[in-house]
Amino acid sequence: QVQLVESGGGLVQPGGSLRLTCSGSDFSLSQYTTNWYRQTPGKGRELVIRMYSKGGVTTYLDSVEGRFTMSRDIPKNEVYLQMNNLVFEDTAVYYCNNNGYWGQGTQVTVSS
């Protein structure tokens, strides 16, 4: 069954770090572009960052440039979002997307 699942969210203090994982089942994430979106009540859904099939990464939000990076483990069929120096405005539900499939989302809350 084709499926994407996000994990790794949680509560973190400002300045802290989290690593989110996008895990795929029954298809290869590395064959397609993996996108990370985040969604908040105020801003809706925003494209944050994406990794292309060859491994290149593009950041789409100036606010996360230099703080968020992506990596992957191809044999494990996992793609990661490393979030460093987190700020309150990073609070959101984070979703991964690949080949038209979406995960269920994982909550990231940045709070002191």
C-alpha cells in the first residue's frame, strides 16, 4: 500500500532543533521530488523546501534559509528535514509530499 508517514515532530524550545522524517512505503521516494510543506491557521499551507530526485535542494521560504536542510537515506526510503535554530514562527503542522502522495502531518511546536 502506497503511503507516506511523517514523524519526529514535538515540542521544542526556541533555538532548539528537530529532525523530521518522511518515510515511504511501496514506492521509492528518491525517484521523485520530495516536498516539505507546513500549515498554520494564519498562513495556510506553504512550501518550505524540496529535494529533487538527484539530491539537489531548494529552499522556498526566506525565513528558514540557512536553518532548514534536507537529506535522505535511499536504502531506508526516508527523507529528512533538519530544522535548526527554531523560532516561534516555525510552529506548524509539517507535511511531506512525493509523487502526489501526502503524509498525515506531524506537529512542530516551538515554545518557551
